[in-house]
Amino acid sequence: MNISTLKTLPIIKCDFDGTIVVEKFPSVGEPLEMALETLDKFQFYKYPTILWTCREGDPLLDAVDFLHQNKIYFDVVNTGHPLNPFKHLGNSRKPYANYHIDDKQIGGLPHWQVIHDYFFIEKKYHELFK
């Protein structure tokens, strides 16, 4: 990603089951180590966030309730972010994001400490938009 072209912090899209929590669908599993801490830091620095999950109905409400009980609030759920720079091109079923955090990605989900360090030690996007 070319940092010089960013007009806002990068949009982060994150899955729920197997990514934020241990896979226990339709129940909510235990949080993965460092997941909530990293998500909290995204909030603190006001990264635009999307919760993108296959859950719907009551299981989705259970996931969102779990996150809220842990003081994690995504900007949007299962929809595109208002800061999407390509929203003028129409509505897509798959929301745009600069980064996708998902256990189904090639190579699997890195440990949340690796994700944390990538954003807050290596890239430090938040320092560009103070």
C-alpha cells in the first residue's frame, strides 16, 4: 500500500469466528489471545473498521453483544464503510477494505501479536493522521 496516497487511516475488515474468537458457531467462543487488545487499539486510534462475518440473525446479535460486552465497537457490520474511497462506483456485496483479517486467508491467521505489531510498530499509520 502506498502510504502517500492514503487520505484516512486504512480500513480494517475483520471476520469473527476463528479470527476474533475460537470457532464455536453458533455459540461464541473464547477470544483469541491479543485479539481484543488489538481491536481496542484500532478503536483508540480511530481506524475505520468493518465486522465482516457470515453470521446473521440471533448468532450475529450474539457476536455483536459479545464484542460490546468487551467494549469493542466496529464502525459497521456486514456492510461497506462510509469512508470507502470507491463507494461512488456502486454498492458491492463485498465491502472494500485496505486490510482483511480472517482465519481463512492463505497461510491462515497470524497470531494477533503479529497483527498488532504490523499496524502499531511496523506501519504506524496512526502517526500519519494525528
